[in-house]
Amino acid sequence: SFSPDGTTMVFTRDLPSFNGQTIQIANLDGSNERTIAKVARDNWIFTPVFSPDGKTLAAVMHFNDGGTFWKLVRFTIADGKQQVLSDKKWAGFSGAVWLPNGNLVIAARENGSDPSQLWSIPHGGEPKAITTGLASYGWLSATRAGDTLLATQGSVGVDLWMLPNNDTGKAKRMMSSGEVNGRFTWTPDGRVVITSDVSGNPDIWIMQPDGTGRKQLTQDPARDVQPTMSSDGKYIAFTSDRVNGIKHIFRMDLDSNNLKQLTSGSHERLPSFSADGKWVYYIDADEDPPATIVREIRKVSINGGEASLVVTAPEGWSLNGMDVNRADGRLVYGLERFSNTLQFKLGIVPAQGGEPRLIDVPANLVSRRPFWTPDKHAIALRMASRIDIWSVPVDGTSQPRQLTDFKTPGTGDFSWTFDGKQLLVSRGTSISNPVLIRNVGK
């Protein structure tokens, strides 16, 4: 970005030899370049911008102190001194600008699954949302007077595709309304349970795979997400923040009756039923991710009660998804950590408990939301590029195998029917437009 008088620019530079990053400023022709600050790789910085008086810089800094999050940090140009501007932990950033009135405007996410919104942060004050809704904002710029912002406004429309026998060549788009939001699951009788924003709020719906025969199962102002189905077809478990804004696991009948809260800790999410349907596994966090490293999987009875610890992730690793083998009850879960680059592993725990077995994940795949394949001998994972789905054998005797061939990015969640004959895949299409937001400084 550029100084208020237009004579100086600021940018970041990666330094492989130092395994870190610097903030540089220089004249517009590249002369008089100098280093303002140097940070280690784990604290990499993003979007440095000048203050209205040109004497300080604000930047977004990545932290791994007991979790993975971002904070706003100020650097004094004269001596490079660093100061945290706010204790607020953010899940992600996509832009910042410092207005002439002294307010910072940032594009940021509070939680990992939320769209990025615009926030105004006065000097020493609390962030105030400028935008709300399902669209995501980023890549900010402002007029010299600071009264108008230019930003990108983006959204992702997610459709469901059916692949008979994993055959991409026979893939058929079943739902094209773009209303699917995240995780979905099958019922034993071949219906689909999804999270949808069609009512203006994330709720749980059930319908035929082509979108017909739909019925809304939850109608709460809170976010009801991440549905999962018991093998006997009796219960749906899901994540909701309907109690004091904190994520807990709930269970209801397939017809939406007999709603019951199963957990009451700090922040629980990503439920998955045991093979016999008597237990619900879930990921347990001390606070709302990603502002913490999530290290525990617990299980609770479908009738509620005291939860028990099943898995503790290795030091420095965070849990990011799980699935239960319906044939023998083995639990597979995903692990990730950031150490210069993202690293992924899989863990497998026998149904009766015991020491987990860890499996390395190929470099082109990610361990988020692992699924057992229909033959129950491999784990299906998504490519890092979000193009296709691959299977990784758990016995280590064979190579990973490509299951889909979509050619283009966009692959999201996926789930097999109970008989394993059909694969349902969500595919997202991104839409982005430039927008002007006026009267920002008033």
C-alpha cells in the first residue's frame, strides 16, 4: 500500500534463508528501501497499511500461541517497535485500510466457517461490523477522503452432484439452487439431510436428492449445521449455537421431534454416530475454533449424560474431522498442523478403544473431513486443490487411488449412500463483484 502523501510504498518480503518475513518501505522508484521489522515464519504478516499521519503501519499477524489465529499489530516506522492493537482473535483476513479519521477498516472472519465481513475499528475501541449477511468481502481500498470503500463482494453457490458407482462420467447435478451450506448426510431410505440458508438462516432440511419433497427440520434463529445420521435411521445429530451462542451437539428424531441437547461444554462440533447408534462422537474445543488448537474427541450417549474422552491429538496437532466405520466401528480422524507448511495425518482408533494408529497423508491431499470408502478398507480424502476425491488404503499395501475426475476445482463435502452404490458430492461456484460502500466515515 502507499503512504498518505503518495511518495512511499510498503510491502512484505519472504526470506527463505531467515525462514521469516520482513516489512519493507521504499520510494515509488524503489530507492531508499529499508527494513521496518522482521518476523519469524510462524508470525507471518499480511496487508501492512499506513496510518493517516504516515508514521506507523498496521498489519495482520499470524499467531500460534495456544492456537491458530490472527491479530492486528502496529509497527512504528521510525524504530520498528511492535504493539498489538487489539486482543480480538480473528479466523482470517482478506484486506485492510486505514481511513483519514483514524479508523481501521478490515475484511475479516470471526469464525472459520463464517463469510468475511467489513469491520470498523476506532483507535482503542471495539470492532463494529459494517456489513452482515452471507456474502464475503475483501481486498479493500478507499478514496483519499476516506468516505467511500471499494471492495470485492463474493459468494459461493454450492450444488449437489450424484455419481453412480463413483463414475464422474455419469455425474448428474441433482440440486442447482446453490443453497447447500457445508456438510450433508444420507438417510438409510435414500433421502438427503442438508444444512441450507434458503430460509435466510442455516437450518437442517431433509429432501430427495433432486431437491423434491423437502421439509425443514429446524427453525431456530441460531446456526444449525453439520447434520449426521445414525445407521438405524432414527436420529439426526447436529451442531447448534442456540444456547448462549456456544456450539453444542443436539439430537432429534428423523421427523424433527424429541430434540435433546447432548453436550454442554465450551464448544463442541462435528458429531458422528457410533456404528451401533448408541454414541455420538464429537470434537471438543476450549473455545470456538480456529482461535485454539482442537485436541480432543469425546463421545456421549444418545440420551446425553457424562461424556468420555476418546482421543487426544499429539502436541501441536489439531483435529479437523472424523468418520465411523459402520462395519466394525473403527473411528478415523484428521489431524493438521502448521509448521512452515500445512501438514496432515490420519488417526484410526479401534471401536473398543486403544492406542491410535497414525497414517501419513499424501502431499496432494488434506485430512479434513475423512470418510471411510464403501469397502471400509480405505479413507476418502479431498485434494488440496479441491478438484477430486482420492482413497488412501489403511493397510499401506497399495497406492492412493483417484475416485473422481472433475477436471476443475470446486469439490467440497461428499457422502456415500448407506449401500455404497452412489456418491453425492457438493461442488461450489464462486461469484465475485466489485462494490462501492459509501458514507463509511460517518
